[in-house]
Amino acid sequence: FLSLTRNPPRPKHYTARERLQQQNYYPHLDFYFSFLLPFSLSGSRGKEKPNNSGESSGLWRGMKGEANSYSKLVVMKSKLKWVGLVGLILSALSLFLHFTLARFSDPGVSDYYYQSSSSITIFSWRPVFELPLFHKTGPSYRRLWGPVRKLESLHPFANPRGPYSVPRSESSGYIFVRIQGGFHDIRSSISDVVVVARILNATLVIPEIQSTTSSKGISSEFKSFAYVYNEDQFTAALVKDVKVVKTLPKSLKSARRKKEIPSFRVPRSASPYYYLHHVLPVLNKHSVAELVVSDGGCLQAILPPHLEEYQRLRCRVAFHALVFRQEVQELATKIVHRLRAPGRPFIAYDPGMTREALAYYGCAELFQDVHSELIQHKRAWMRRRGIVKGKLSVNSEEQRLNGSCPLMPEEVGILLRAYGYPWDTIIYVSGGEVFGGQRTLTPLHAMFENVVDRTSLTASSELTRIYGREVNLDSQFPRTPPSIVQVKKAEVWRSAGPRPRPLPPPPARPKYPHNIEGWWGWVAESDNEPESSVMELRTNAHKLLWEAIDYMVSVEADVFISGFDRDGKGRPNFASLVMGHRLYLSAASKTFRPVRKEVVRLLEGNREHLYEANNTWLKSVRQHFRKSLFDGAMNASVASKPSSFLSHPVPECSCVGSGNTEEASAASHASHAQSAAAALGVKERCPKWMDDDNETSSRLKDKENDEDDEVDNDDGDVLSSFGLFFERSNESGGGEVNKEEAAQLEDQEESESAE
């Protein structure tokens, strides 16, 4: 006890936090030690008095040291936060400066971004322009983009010209139509159906498009016809021509469900006599008749002269009544605005390369690998159904030399460059899906920097919006692999004694679903193409919307060219309808119709030097293209019109304008235009109200033409610098055409065009 009293045990040193933990410590006191205590200690630093008690002084020193450590930690954290904030600000400024310099470093591109920066920020197309645009009053611009002078006097005029009565109140009955086929088949068939209803004095039920029914997996928001076209506009535009209703009466609906309605599978080129003597008696008896149209039409293309008003009715249906639904029309208009945003004209190009057309004409050998196999499978399928009468194996090279195969995108690109279009020309690829994929379009992308399509000019959400709300379908549906057939050994081998035997064949490699799925996986499995899945049927319905967008863009394009104008049955295709619509709406707009046989001859004659063409070859190509602007329209009246009236609606739906004939130059120009119109068979004079509207525009065009004849040296220099064939590659050492030859070539073309 005395030892303990004399030498008491030294108390254990506790920190302030540990002492509070012993005395009912609460977590909220951490706030005091972390924030308040350092400030209180710093305020009283140097003023504290020493305490005689060792315990209290130790406690005070511990609290002070711990507070200092906490304060240093807080200061360090705040410094790190400031350093991070400064780093983020500097990074943002660096990125902003980088993109600003990249955007505005090129003066040729800066103007475009000022005009349409908001329209391309979400799209994959980034336009590249290094060459200035030609002056719109210069000869080079007129040669590449200007109107065709010979066709400037033609104007659209599809109104009735003779006695034409409104439909009678008492109709013969209801005509219900089911239409099969692609976009161009549907459009032609609807025009024919309206004329048939007019001939029979029947009430037309809005046609049903088979590829857009609800069973094809499309959105339930739209009915069949309304999936592509505007029903209200269709009905309102034909009030004075045909009675149109949306559905059958209830009594006839039940009869149709019971299949009690008489049905006709009408031929493609049925005559009015067929309907008056076969369909009309049945219609009068049953008050309803169903027509199944599957060949892209149900009425002959060329009608007798006394039925010419029905031809103009076809034009009113195709070019005025058939308007796409609002969502599709708005998206197509946006694409046109985005194409014109840089302030430059653009070319619409339709490759026309569909699997059906390639199989029909025997062009399989122009492709490789699986694409050639797919074409041959399709041709065999056509032969079994009597669509193709020839052999299965055809020499594709002979077909190409005869002009029976499409022009490849590479060949079209070479021809456009040879005609004088610079490498930064905007080219819109239309016509739905191109067979062969992007691999066939790669050479065109290499020759022209700004090759685009609807996917590069729209956001995915914009395309999804026009489809409507669709049920989610799993495209990766499971497929059971084919069973492996095991060959059993013969009974003789089983009963035989031991002897050397050959080894049995190895088992077949197991096949997994991913080996046979896809649009081409069935080729190696069977000779018959499998039936389309619901997802494929939905995609086919989407293709109608894609082609509707491409159709509007192609009609509005400054220049249109097609690689092929025939479909999978040897009849006019999508491109033919576009050219017919352009001929009706704006006949003077540039529409190249090259003769494929002649073009292939030109290409084969210079096959070894296509990318280093000489003056003579360039002149031949340009002469052929320039002649195709008018001669192609003349040839279409013989080649396309007998199969499709809408591909060449002239002269029935056009008229000749008088124009301005005050000056001698204008009078001579008007006489040439009227002679060209007469060559096309157009003799009807336009009404007075149309001449008044066109007089002002004709004066402006004549003034521009007069200015074009006065070509100064500056224009010649610009023309020679941009008219070179593949000048972009010539700068690096290739090419055989110099500026003097190009200028001489342009002078020859101007003199020939003036003649």
C-alpha cells in the first residue's frame, strides 16, 4: 500500500475521442471534432495557460494535435477539389477550341455549317465541299443542272378537256380490290382500279394492299391502304370522278367473310371490253365484286382514242390523288431540305439492282459468291412458275453487252464524272434496297465524296416514328439443327469374323442455328427458299415506306439517272414511274435516259483507260448523255408506255405553252420548243391562265440564255478547271487531259448545244 501511495501508477493516456466514447459517445459529435474544434483552437492559439494537472494537460495536448490533423485533412481535400475543378474546366475549353478550329478552318465548309449546322449534327453525313459552285448564269451550270430547252414548253394539264360528267348517283355496285406486289405495282394498280370503277359506274372501296395487312406484323394504328397513302386526300381528290368509300356495308362484309362474294383474278392488260362483258353482269347481279390484282395493273396501258379522258384520270389519280400519309411526307420533305441545305443541287440515282430483275434477265455472273447463288435460285423459281421462258444458265456477259443488265454503280459514277460532274457532287441513292449491299456501292463512294441515302440523312428515331407502334418481335428465333443421319453397318459386317475393316466415316459436323439463319443461310441447305418469317414480312412493309420517301426525293431532285428501268417481270419499274412523274410535273428537268447497249459499248471501248480518258471518249460520252435528255423521252413512248402508261404520260396529260414571243430570239426558241413538243405528240394548247403564269418565267429564262451565249474568259477558265475528268486524281500525277483540251471540248459542246 505504501509503495502504491509513493509511486502511483501512471494513468493511461486517452485521446479526447476515446474519453467521449467511454462516456456515452454519440456519432453526431464527429462534426465538432472535424469542423468546429479546429476553428476554436486556432482562435485561442497561444492564449491557453498551462494546467497543473498532468491529466488535464495531456488531454488538452491530445485534443489540440488531433484537431490540427483534422484541419490539415479538410484543407487537403478542398485543395484536391479545386484542382479537379480547374482540370475539368481546362479540358472543356480544350475540346471546344479543338472542334471550333476543325469546323471553321476550311472556308468552303464554314458557310455550310452556318446555314445548316443544326440539321446535320445527328446524322452520319458530313458533307465535304472544296470546289466552288458554278455560277447559275454560266454555261457550265446550265449544262450540268439547267433545264432542257426543248422541253420547256411542256406543262402538266390533266383536267378533262371534253364532256365529262360527274359519277351518277345510282351505282352498279361495290368494287373491292386486293392488290399484290411492290411499290411500283401498287401505284400503277390503284390508277387502273379507279379507271375500271369509272367504266363500270361502280362505287370503289379503298383498295387493300396485301403487303401491309395486319397479319404482316405492322402497327395496328394503320389500315392497309392508310399505311402508305392518305385516305382522306384520295377520297376528296376523286369526288368528281368516282365514288369512294372506306369499307363495305355490314351486310356485304359478312358475305365477304363467308367467301360468298364473286372474285375475279384479272389479267394485267385487260381491255374495257373484258370488264363490260364479264365483270359488269356479275356486279349487277350480286351488287359487289372482288378484283385480285397481282401483276402491277388490271387495264391495258394504251386505250382507244375515244377513251382518252380515262388516261387523264390515271394522271389525276397517280399525280394528285395518291398522296403519301402525313408522317411519310414530312420526313421526305425534311430529307429534301437537308439535301438542299448546303445551297447546292443534287442528283438522285436509282441503281435498279433487285434480285428479281437480275434473275429475270440472267445477270447472275456479274456477282460473286452467295449473291450469284441467290440470283440463280430465284431464276429457277421463276422458270418453275413460267415467268422465265429461257434457260437456267445464261451468259451474263452477253446479256450485259446487249443492254439487258443494269449498269453497275461504278459505271454510272464513271459516266457522271465524264459528263463533268465534280467529285463533291451530292448523289442521293434511291430505290429501296440495293442487291449486293454496300460492296457494290463502294466504287461510287470512292469517286464521289457526298454519296448519301435516307439512312445517312435521318435519325433512327425518325424512321421508327413512321412505322408506328409495333409489337416487339424477336428476330433471333431458335431453329432446331437438322438431325444427323447415322449410317448403320450392314448385317454382313456384324456377323463376319475378325478381319481388317475400313474405318467408318466420321460423324457430320453439328450445325448450329447461327450457321443457317440469316437472309442467305438457306442457300447451302436446300434448293427451295423458305417461307418468309413475320419479321421479314414486316421488313417488306417497311420497304414500301422507304421507297415512298425515295420516290418523293427523286421527283424533287435536280437531276435523275437510273441504272436500270425494268423489274423482275420485264416491265417498267420504280425508276420508270419516277421518270414519268418528272416528265409530267416538270418536263424540262434533267432526266438522263442513257441507252445501256450504247453505254456499255463506250465503256468496253475504253476499258483499259477508264480513269484516264482522252478527249475523244469524253466527247462521245457527253454527246450521248446530252442526246438522251430528249431522245430518251422519245424512246420511252415505244419502250415503256405500252406496258405502263404512268412511265410516259405524254401527250395525254400535257399541253404546250405559248410563252413570250415578243423578241426574235424568244420566238425562235419557242418555235424549237413547240417542234419538240409536236415530236412527242403534244398538240393541246395550254389554257390562258397557264400562259399568264408561265410568261414571266419564260422571260427570265430567255434573259439567262442570252447571258449564257456571252461567255468570257473567266468562265472558260473556271469551266476548264472543273470540267476535267477525275481532276482530283490528276493532281497527283494521273490523267491525260490538260486544261486546253478541256476548254476546247467545252467550246465544242457549247457550239453544238447552240445549234
